[in-house]
Amino acid sequence: MRLDKIQHWLDATTHDSDGEPPSSKATVQHDRDHGHASKRRRLNPFTPPGSNQTERSNMASPTRGSSSPNKRPLDDETPRAKRIQVPAAASSSGLSQDSSLPPADCSPSSRRSGRVSPRKQLRRLHLDSRGLDVRELAMFRAAMPTGLQELVDGVAAISRGKRVVARDTQSALEEAAKSDVEFRWALLDDHHLSDDPAVAGQTPSPHDVRHVVDAAIRCSTRDHPEANWNMMVHDQVLQMAFQPRGKPRYSHLVNFVGCTTATIMAEYGSPTLTKRVDFCVCIEPENDASAPDFPENFDAARLQLGVWEMARWSFLRALEAAGRIGAAATDEAPGATTATSRLPAFLPSIIVQGHEWILLVTTTEGERTVLWQKVIIGSTSSSIGVYQIVRALQYLGRWARDVHWPCLRALVEAIPDVYIWLAIELQGYDCPDCIELDLDHLDDSARRQVDAALVDTTLWQLFYLLRGWSREAFAKAGNLTLEISVFSKSDMEHVFWNHLHFDSSPFTPAGELEIGRPRLNDRGHGWKNGQLMGPHELHSIQVITQGTSSVYGDLELQPVPAVNKFIIRRQTRRQLPIGTLEAMLEKLPNLNSIVLEPWRSEACFPETGAYPNDTLSSRYILRSLPNTLKHLILFEDFNEDYCRVYATDPVTAEWVCRPELHRTPSVLIAQALAQMLGLEKLAASYLIDAHDFFTCAKDYTSNWHTLSSLYLTSRQLVPETDTRRIDGILALAGQVALRMPALDTMVIWYGAKGVASEFRYEVTDGRNVSVQWRATFGLPFIPEALEAWRKVAEMRGLELTVKTSLTLRADEFEAYSHGAVISRLGLVGHVVHPVSLEQICCETRRYWFK
């Protein structure tokens, strides 16, 4: 059917909605209030008046049949895809959720189609604190950075036809003008010619340009879809700009890639938008790519581009944060950040609307992205327009090579570590609160065997791939860090959906862990308005804390000499078998740093004073670490709600060894750590007691010549302990410190719900030595303790300063968990990974037992 006839039919159509049942809107609102996806009545296709319903009902296709009494006679014959409505809570969370406009803001047509117009989506982004602003570029002139001013002026000159073709193409253009009126502009003057050496040999031939113009006119006059424009016009223009004839197509630093399926990575993207772009001018081709559907609408194009520019800025901010976190991890004062931003001043982008190519620029204001519009570059409807576009693209390519690439490279090189994060995703499993399960079912041996095989195989493949990497190749980068995580997506569903973190990036910036996290209302899983309605059940906790096993027994791995830093963060709640951990550490012979954050085991044997993993860890892990090791952080995490459930549940009362409410520290691990004489930094939290460490260390005659930092916890540092006993521990620590000539910092601390305590010995600026007590309760130093630390200061040739004890008052500091204590005492980075501390604080704020 011809388009003019279709338009005539639409013009004759009466859009009358009086026939809609009056109760339909009320029904939809009722369904929304109850949180159910409402089934909306499919509207019958509009038909010009004059047709008869009976006649239409007799026109049914004979293949379909019309005998069914439920068949509506007005159903559209066109097949339709199922309408799927994705709940906002399930979307990736790149923006805050509370700024979205209510559904009532959508137009009736938007509500019927299930879509929100690009203009309304742009309005939502404008209202979001981390969203997108669209502004006119003319407003930016006064405050425009010098580099952006030069870029805009250069593109504007090109859009006026100045210096768009190389002088070496003048004769070819004049020859083309003799036979083709499209090139007559080349005979009028020579302001279009450029003597820039960088342009020579880069200008496309008149034949190629004419081919693009013809293709563009064909697409325009025949209303070709976006895909045809991309293939026939846009791709050809980009090839002329970035892949000139006679040169290898993929040998350029700045190139382009076209993609039709790529989406924004979840950690950088928008929770409500899935817009895609057509082409990406890139330096690293694997990072950016996408494709659109209907770019004819400029609002849709701005939205489409804006969403991707928000993701680009988010990615660049993440790179900058990674550099700062890495710098803090290697600095003497973790948490220190660089005040000067390394982010680029602006990012240019291009929108293509049919023939027209338009330059836009984005900048960042804090967490917001600002889209500045617009400079019209040229049009593919004419040959001079094609030359303008090609020249502008080449001009932007030079900017990307000479300005943007050095900036991006500086961001990457600022990250002191080359970081490999292997996140092993296990199988999904059934929620124990959604179906009837017993504890035997939770220990599903078949599923655990498959998970074990997956872990073993993945680790074997990783070590096999890394076996040929040399230490020399990473000497400039600093450290090659290997992090291992194990989790299942089911861990973050159902009971723990709004509660726990299992897959957070090691570079998540501070404060961003729970941005946009919805306040969950799910009474079936124990949540009301984001708060727990009761403690978690024992079987739910066991699902996420059960360990993994090894299907192969002794895992045979390839040696990887390049890795010198190894991390397992506390978000890996399924503990790897001791044999697997030992196998990995044995094949990393050049480690100088290890961060291990295991979870507290519920299986204890009080009659022997040890936990199963304590014995194995002290026997196999700690005593087999390489001699190259300099930094060791051991942090045993726990959840006081879980400990209370384990210690009081009737099921665990029948166990042979009932779980402890407070862990018995491991003397075996303390003894093994005390024998590690080559360390420069040691931190061991919760799994040992400082008193045991110093008692074992006192019996040795060797010195710790290189140990400069020591952080230990002691369960004795609580108000219930006699102050003379606490002073005795501090005096013993001072006696051992006399055999640590390089010691600059020793912190003995403890943190839990309602209690915080810290003894700190510190050498600052190489001249000042001090000791101080900070806690939620007071402690008078006894002479024996002070005398021991004065001798330590004298060993350094310095005089000891005893700082006034500081009482952490409840009205100034809430010790709601050990995470809050670590944060308050300034121990982040010293005793636990920064992102791990963020997770602990987020999770423990939702404690049920206050």
C-alpha cells in the first residue's frame, strides 16, 4: 500500500475514546497500589466510521476459524510480541531511585505503550542528583576551557567549509566539477583548501564522496530505517575519516567501531534506560560500542547519547578512584586522596540525524553529567557537506590522539597495581524460605560437587593462562594483584536481596556502595520498608556460609611468578578449602602482600581450644608462605546477628559442639604468626588475641628487624576486664617491641557492638614517639606499662610522649558494630580492605539484635 493512502486513512480516523469502560482506570490504579502488574485491555485498532462490525466479524481468516465464543472480533491480525514489564527495583542501579517521576506523569499514550517518551526520560535524568543536564553551548562560552574553545572553533570553521580538503586533491575536485554540478563549489574559491601536512593524503576522492551522497539521498527519499543509514552512509563516512584508502584499516591509534548489540556495563549504567549508540570512535576498541533504533527524534538522540556519556564519565571516575585507592594502599596514611582531579575537562560526541552530523560536548559537575549542544558540522546531502564531516572527524581524531589518549593513559598509569579480579559464579539454588527444605537438602551433594568442579577448573585455567607472565613485564606497573571471589547470584536474591554484598568491585568509591538501593518491602522474606522484621533463620544463614570443597583433592596448579599481591575479600563467604588455598599460595612464589578476610566458622571444638581451620591454617598455610612476603593482613569477619542465631537456635543446641557467641582466639595461629620474622607489616584481627601473640613472641630469642607496623586485636580490651590485666598486656607488648627496632606503629584494639578500644604506639616524622589510649571506657596507665614503652622510645633515641586518654562518648560515636569502630579509629586500609569496610558498615546497620 502506498504511503499517501496510509496517511489519508490515518487523517480520516476519529480518535474517540468515549467507548472505554469507565471502570478501567480505577482497576489499573487498584492493581498498581497492590504491587501487581496490571493486564491492560488491548485497544482495538482505530477504523474510519462507516464500517459495520458484523461485516468485519465475517471477514475473519478462514485458517483461524471463528467458532470460539471467547474470540474477540476486533482483534488485530498482526502478531505481537509479549509485553514484559521489568520492575524498577530489579534494574541495575547507576542512579538514585528516589528521583524518578511517578507513572502518572506519563502521557496516556505512554501508559498504553508501556514506554516513556525520551523527553520525559530526559526530565527524570535532570531531576536525579547523579543524572544529566542538557544546556546550550552558547551559555558555556564564558567559562569554556581553553582546549574546548579551540576544539569548538576548529569544528565551527570546518562547518563553514574552511580548510576541509587537502590541497593535493584540488586538481581532482576541479576535474570532477567539470562533469558534476555537485562539485561546482570547488571552482568558486580556495578557502576550502588546507595546507596542513596532517591532512595531506587523508582527503577522500570525489568518486567516493559522490557515492556517499547518492546513498544518503536514496536512504532519505525512500525512508530507509536506521540500519540502512548506518551501513550505506554513516559507516562509509567513518571509513573515509579514520580508515583512508591505501593504509591498513586497523593500524590506527584512533579508529572507529560499529556495534549493534553492546549495552552499558551495569556498574556504570542507568537503572531505567537501555539506549544504545551506533558507532564509537575509540582508542581501546573493546570498551565502547552500541547501536540505536529510531534516531529521527532529536530528544531520543540526546537521551541516547546522554546515557552513554553518563556511563563514560562514570567509568572515568571509577578509574580515578582506582588510582586513589591503590595509592592509599601503598601510602603510609591509607585513605589519603589526591585533591587535584585527573579527569578530562570535556568529552566531545556526535549525533547523526539523517543527513545532519552535529557536535555535542559533555562535562561533569560532581556526579552529574552536563550535555552542551550544539555545533552543526555538515550534511551528507551535498559533497561539500561530506568533506566537512570527514574533515571534522579527522580533526576530532587528532584531538583524541594528542589530548584525550594521554589523559586516559595517565588515569590508567596512576593505578599502581595491575589488577586481576577473578569472580567465580556458582550455580543458583532454591530459596529455603520459598519452598519447604530441610537441612539435609541444603547440603545438596550433587550441586556442591558441580560447584567444586567449577572452582577447581576455573582456578586451574587461570593459573595456566598466567603461567608465562614474567615479573619483569610488570616492574613498571608496581604490583600484579590477583583477587579471587566465589559467589552465587542466588546469594543476593530472596532473604538477602536488600541486605548483603557479594559482587562489589574492589574499586567501588567510598559512599557509593548503596546508592540507589531500594527500600525493600517483602514480608515473605522478612523485610518491611528496608528493615528486618526479625532475625534471619538458621537455614538461610547456612546457605551462604557453607564452604566449598575440592573435587580433585590436591589441586595441581601451574606456577605464576608474576603475581606479587593476593587478595580474598570478606564478600567470599563460601570459604575455599584449606588445600585449595594452600595450592594457590604455593604456586605464587613471589608474593610480597596477602590480604585474607575469611568468615568465622560456626564449627568449634572448645575442649581442644581450636577450630578445624585454625589447625590447618597454622600447619599448612602460614608456615608455607614464601620468604618474599612483606605485608600480611588477616581479618576474620563475623556478623553478630548470625553469631546470636547460631548460639541460641534450638537446632544447634543438639550439636556435639555448640557454636560460641564470641570466638575463642586461636593460639596456634598466634604462634605461627609470631614466628614470621621477615614481615614489614602484620595485621591480624579477631582470629587471634594480642596477648597470645606476645606471649609466644616473648619465648623466642630472634628479632623482627623489618617489622614497622603491627595491628592486633585483643578480646581483653573490654570494660569487663580488670584494668590491671589490660595494662599487663600493654606492658608485655612493650617488652616484645624492644626486639622490633624498625617499629613505627603498633595498635592493639578491639571493636564490637557497644565497645571500642585502642592502644596506639606511634612514631611520627621520625622524631616524635607517643602512646595513647582511646576507648569507650577509661584506662589509667600503670607505671610498669609506661616504663616498658619509654624503653622502646629510648631504643630509638627519642623521648616518649603520653597523650591524654580519649574517651569515645556515646553521644558522639555510635559503636553499632565492629565496622563502625574500625572506621572511627581510622584503621581502614590497615586491618581491612576499604570496600570490605563499606560492606560491613552497610550490612551491620541493619542488625536485628540491637
